[in-house]
Amino acid sequence: MKSAWSMFKSGKKTGRHVLTFGECLKEAWKDERGSYDKAMKMFQLFNLNKQQCESRDAKRNVDTCSMAFMANALTNYYANNRYNGD
């Protein structure tokens, strides 16, 4: 509504014809629909990209392993808190 009023007050013209308030309303709604459609397309692209990244990460995901099985070996290797040349 605000953009329609600003169009009407500025005396927007198409060719030689000055737009009426009704025509300004139609133009304003057309602009708003266009910006909404553009925003929805961007949102859909964002969601598609997000889903692709999640599926890619799920394929790459490897179960984390624990180093607990090496606890005794590491304890023996670093016995007496000294450097063993690794």
C-alpha cells in the first residue's frame, strides 16, 4: 500500500498516461508478488543445498573409533614419563 501511494503521489507515468491509484495498486502488488516469488526460490535453493550437504556428509561419515584398545600400549610406551624418540 505504501509503495502504491508513493507511485501515485509521484505521478508515475507509462508513456503519456499518468497512472490512477488503482493502477498503482496493481503495479505495487505485482512488484510484491515478484519479490515474494524470488524469495521463495532462494529459500528452496537454500533447502536443496542444505539437503545435498547433509546427504554428502552422511555418506562421508565414518564411525568414530575409540583409542581405549591402545591404552595399555600407550601406557607402557610412555612409562616413567620420559621421551622415547617418537
